[in-house]
Amino acid sequence: MKKNDFAVFVVYVVMFALAIVAGLVWIRPMTSQFSNSVGINPIVLIILSIVAGILLNSILLELGHLTGAKIGKLRLRSFIVLGFGFKKTATGKKIGFHSFDGLTGETKVAPKDREKSSLAGYVAFPLIYFLIEVVIMVVLMSVSKFLITQSTDSTAGWLQIFAVCCLVVGGMIYIYDYFPAHLDSTTDGYLMVLVSKPTNKKAYNDLLLADEAVELGQPVPSPVVYDDLTDLTFNLNLNVVYADLAKGDVGSASKIIDKLMTAEKVNPNLVNEAGALKLSILLSSANPRDGIKMYKEDLNDNVKKYISNVSSPAALRCYLLISALIEESETEAYFALDKVEKVYKGLDKTKEKVDRALLEANLALAKKLHPTWNLPDLPWAKPEEPSKNDNEEKNAKEKEGKPAEEKKEDGESSEQNK
């Protein structure tokens, strides 16, 4: 299980634990107390309250993003709540139902000014709105208790159930949204940690501008190579590396990779990825001697272990090339190719095309060096289509009512008779 998968698992466990505990300790006693006086089936009341809580918290969350965007000098690209809203596209603004990257909705933005625009309000205001909601719900619960104590009629008990359900649903949503890591979507907690660094603030603005340009079908701004390396700027520099590789500019890509390999205050796996990428480039070059030397003499154990785990396209390509050029092991080459589908699944679209082309070239090299090896084709490789002549011959034989083999035998018989 990857680190990100584990974080997602933990967050969902905490969310559902909150729901179960609140249901047993808080909501269930209330429904027992007010079941005879609220005038509606308590189960139906709870379901309606949960639905209302989802709607309320989803709207408040995106309204918080909207308010923060206005204050932070960000322009709006989309505003979607539970699938419904608007999105700006290359053909204009589209209102209706849209897919979204988030738990309950999505508000996409782009900076009006790369230097001055800020996401601080964008990530802070949803939490402020939730705190206001908490205050309002506590007041509603207090009002409900007051009304019940002032009269024998306890119909006001439904207010308590409604308030509690809204708070529990809101708590679940905000536990997810403010978890300080990237889950199965980009959370406000992750962005809050990310943009707390000045370097990341500008870098993320660049990322938003590039994303906006792609979505609107406009020219993408020239990529920036960052000297101050964080996890974010490291990945953005890697995007430049892949852009250079796509253009065939291996020299420029190698210079950037050399800087990335010396990074210190970043995730160690990122440095290992840079090492694997550099090794794969050297091994697949016309003269792989430098790559072989790097692997045998200069490569540290951390990068070797990273490559052996075959957890990224660069590591997979290295494993394949090492198996073909250095170890000369068909079994190990097959082992790497067997993991292609898993490793290449869900890749960043900006890198996927380049990664596939690089692997295709590396596989072709392995097959050229070892023509007797029985290496599998890549998952995306198209099956060989029959030639036009083959199709015409097949169609002609079908019209005659004879299979291909029968016609061939007839031809051979007539030759023999002659």
C-alpha cells in the first residue's frame, strides 16, 4: 500500500468512526427521547437531516473558496457543488452537471497576478464558515432545549437532531478537507501546508496558470526552472525535464536532473527518482558506457533499492535496461515488463506520452540486443493488422465459397495434373 493510499484509508476510517460514535452516543438517545413528539418517523427525520447537512456543508465549503478567491485576487474557473455548477472551457462558460475533483465539490481558480495573488484566503475561509456554522447549530440546540423546558410539548426536539446531524456531517467533510496531505483529491489542508512556503506560493500560481491554459486550449506559459527546491518545485522541474525529453533535448534535461540529484530538503524518493531517470537516459544512449559506470561505481544504495522496487516508470525502465545491458537476464527483464500496466496506471497526462515512448525505445533496444529473448509486448501496443492484400485475398476466397486452405490445395492439385 502506497503512503497516499494509507493516508486515504486512515482519513476514511476516522470519518466513519466519528459517524458511528456520534450516532450511538448522541443521535440515538435523542431519537429515543423525542420519537413520540416530533410528529415524524425518527429514521426519516435523521435521513432528511443528514441530506440537509450534506447540502449545507457542501455549499458553505465552496462559498468559502469563492470568498477567499475574491480576496486573494484569484479569478474563478469553475464553481461546482455536488456535481452542479459552472465551468469555463475553451468554448465558453458551461452551466450544468460536471465531474469534479473533491469530496463534495470543486472551485477552480487561477491567479490574476503571479506575484501577488494568494491562496491563503481560499483555504482559510471554508474553515471560518464551518466555525460560524458550529456556533449557529449550538444556538439552535440551546433554543430547542429552552423551548422544551418551557412547555410540556417537545416537538422542538427535531431542532436538536437537525443541528447534531449537520455538525456530524460537517465534521466528516472537514476532517477530509483539512487533512494535511494530498488524498484522492487536492485538499485544503494540503494546500495550506504547501503555500505556507514563499517559493511554493509562486510555483503553485505557475501551476494554476499552466493548468488553466491547457483547459482553455491556450498556449502554455514557458516553464520555469526553480533553484529553490521543495517537493513542489522539484516536481515542476521534473515536468520541464520531460518537456525537454519530448523535444529530444537530452542535454538540457540532464543538466536539470543533475541539480535535482543534489537536492537535500525534499522527499528522498524524489531524489531517487531523479537518479533513476538519469541512469535510464545514460543506459539508453548510443554509448551506454557512462550509464554502466554510473550503475557499478557511482549509484548509491538508496537509488538501487528504489529501482529494484519498480515503483515508477523511470525505475521500471532502469530495471529493464540493467537486465538487458548489465545483468543479461531474460527473467529479470520479463519481471520488469510484467509490472508495466500497474506502474503506468494513473500517470500524469503531461508525462504519460513521453514515458510510454521512452519505454518503447528501451524495449526495442532490449529486443535488439537479445533477439532470442521472449519478451512480452507492451499493454498499449496495437495488434498487427492484416495487410490490404491479405484482406482482399480472404474476401475473394469467401465469395468463391472456399476457405483459403482449400483454394491452396486446389491450386497445388491443378499444378500436379499439369
